[in-house]
Amino acid sequence: MKILVVGGGGREHALAWKLAQSERIQLVYVAPGNGGTASDVRLVNLPLTDPRLLAEFALREHVALTVVGPEVPLAAGIVDLFRSRGLKIFGPTQAAAQLESSKDFAKSFMQRHHIPTARYQTFTEAAAAHAYIDAEGAPIVVKADGLAAGKGVVVATSVAEAHEAVDSMLSIAGGRIVIEQFLSGEEASFIVMVDGKNVLPLATSQDHKRLRDHDAGPNTGGMGAYSPAPIVTPALHARVMREIILPTVQGMAKDGIVFTGFLYAGLMIDEHGNPKTLEFNCRMGDPETQPIMARLKTDLVGVMEHAVNGTLDEVELSWDRRTALGVVMAAAGYPEQPRSGDVISGIGAESADYVCFHAGTQLADGKLTTAGGRVLCVVGMGDSIKMAQKVAYDAVDKIKFDGAQFRRDIGWRGIKHPG
Ligand code: AMP
Ligand code: GLY
């Protein structure tokens, strides 16, 4: 069977890597992919911004199933289009993807269905937004309504910073913003697969969004992640399913939108262990996918078939009991202006406790170079977070490219957590 993975990041490399391990796979295509091709993965030179070309490719190549990595094609309606052509695809429809593509949609949905989240208001007029900030005070969080690749959120520590964020976000024509209460606590990523009615949770994970050690520096797409996340105890897991995930899937159905695809709730867990939803993503996380896939033992092809056929209730996932920990190595200049073209060396051979997923890399004439912000995600496995960390950083220390940026402390939250 042939499968198509849409996307070109580390998440898509990890999905393709896992799918390609299945005995039933003839070929995994990745569009557009990156420099990390294995022998059984083939790159397709098609932009993910044009779902029609991808659908034509899938029809021509008799692709049995398509899995979508990033949010942009989902928000553009790739799932609706593929289905209208009779193609099987796993992901949310354009309407369902609004959970991620519009903060205003997500917030009003959560309010309507009593899903715990920060108090908020939506604004299109600057004057009203400024008045709200003056009344609420800081810290306060200002979010652009649409997709912004992680750049649309300002966690303002002062009222002045919040006012500035309002002006810059509303200066865009037709701009709409959400202003919400600041939540303190610890973040975790809670990712499930949904087939329209059945919900299958994946292993828990946590990522690190800031560029530098000790969670300093600018926000990024994620500088590292590990699975499992000890903060998500079995009791908290049950509670998140009951209070957030199931009401979301049922609430969407009640609103007339059947949700299919990966559903990712970004959680903030307060000091008493109460979870609130910071945001929804309608896809897997990057880099959370990399350690999660490194731990998945079940054949992902079979799981995907159940997902598109509406029979996820028949699936039981099995996970490597070890911790997987992924360190992102980013290019010089990331996140503002990543530099391309630096030669990469020192990626060792994959083993039972090590795999290096590619993201912003390019392979040309046998030479591997940087070609994007986040370049690699180096995953180590170990019986504890510390042991996984050691495997990952031993590998990171051997990998070289000019200007490489990475954190030395991926996993610190998990290490400090009891149990
Ligand atoms: P989002 O894209 O909504 O997840 O926001 C990106 C990041 O901003 C989150 O991962 C949090 O670190 C932070 N953030 C978002 N909303 C809040 C909030 N209400 N309180 C505190 N931090 C937040
Ligand atoms: N790692 C955060 C995200 O994928 O949105």
C-alpha cells in the first residue's frame, strides 16, 4: 500500500518513519518532505499550499491513505477536497479545523460547551480592546485570531506591552483579536486521534517553547519535547478526557461539525492540578510527534486505517515503556531570520535508543545543508528522563553545523516532577 504524508517538518519525518516500518507499506510519499529521506520514503516535489495538486497526485499514484501534518492545508480544506474526490485522508475538515484556525471560534466554542479555559473577550476595535486591558490590568494575553505559526500570541507582563500588541495586531485590515486572562502553571500537550465518534489518546508529552535554557528568550514552535510527561498522572489524564477532550468532540458534533483527525489540547495545569485549555490544535504537535512516534510500538498503518474507517474503538496502542526525549537543533537566526545553507555533519546511525528526525534540511549532491528554522530533532530513549537526555545530548554533541542553536535543559520540568 502507498501512503502520502503532507508536510515537510520533523513531525512529518517522524510520521513517515513510523508508517514506513509497517510490513504492509510499499511506499511512503512525503510532500514536500526534507533532507531526511530513508530508502522507503520518497519525496514528492509538490507544495502543501495547493491541495488540488496533491489530490491529483494521490489519484494518479493510487495512494491508499493520506495523513496531514501541518495546520495550513487543513485550514485550506484539504480534507474536504480529498474526500470529494473519493480519497481517504486523516484530518479535520475545514470547518472542524477552525478549532485551531480561529482563536475566536475556539474560545466561543469552549464557553458554549463549558470546557475549562481562560476568561476572554474578542475585539475588532482598538479603543474597546485598550479599555478592556486598562480595566483588567497585567499580566494579560493578547492573541491574533488567525493562524500565525506561533507568532500570534503575546503574553504581556505590563499594560503597555498589551496595548502595543493590540495596536500591531489590529493594524492588519480586518484584524480580530482575543484578549484573555493570564493563566499560571505548567503546560502539557494532550493529543488524541478522533474518528468522528471514538477517541484514542496518544502517549502524553511536554514541549519547551522558549528558545533558550531556563525557558528564557523568544517563543518558538518548540525547542524539544519528551514523552511521557510525568505531570499527566493517570488521574489527571482521566480528568482531561472527561472535562476537555470528550466534551470537545461531542460539542463539535452537537454544533453540526463532525471532528476527525488529531486533536491536540494545549493544557495549563495550575498548582492544584486543575487543567485548563490554552488552545486547540487540529494536528499533531511538532516536536511532540517525534518522541511520541519513537515510542509507538503498534503498526501505525493499521491505526490510520481504523481512524479513517471510524473504528478506533477497536485499537489498543502499545508504547515503549522508556522515555523518549527530543532536542531540537535550530539554525542560526531562528526564530526571527533563520539562515540556510550551513553544512550538517555528524548525524550518527539510528539505533534502538537513538533516532534523528530531519526538519529544515536539504539533501543536494550528497550534501546535507540547513534549509529552515528548526533543522533536526535528535531523539534519545532511556529508562528515565535523565537517561534519555544523556543519549540525546551525546548525539547532539557530535552533530555540527555553523550557528546551531539548541537548549541544554530539555526535560527539566519532567525531571523535577515527583514520580
Ligand atoms: P497558544 O498558541 O494559544 O498556545 O499560545 C502560545 C503560548 O503562549 C502557549 O504555549 C503559552 O505558553 C502561552 N499562553 C497562551 N495563552 C496563555 C494564557 N492564557 N496564559 C498564559 N500563557 C499563555
Ligand atoms: N509544539 C507546539 C505545537 O506543535 O503547536
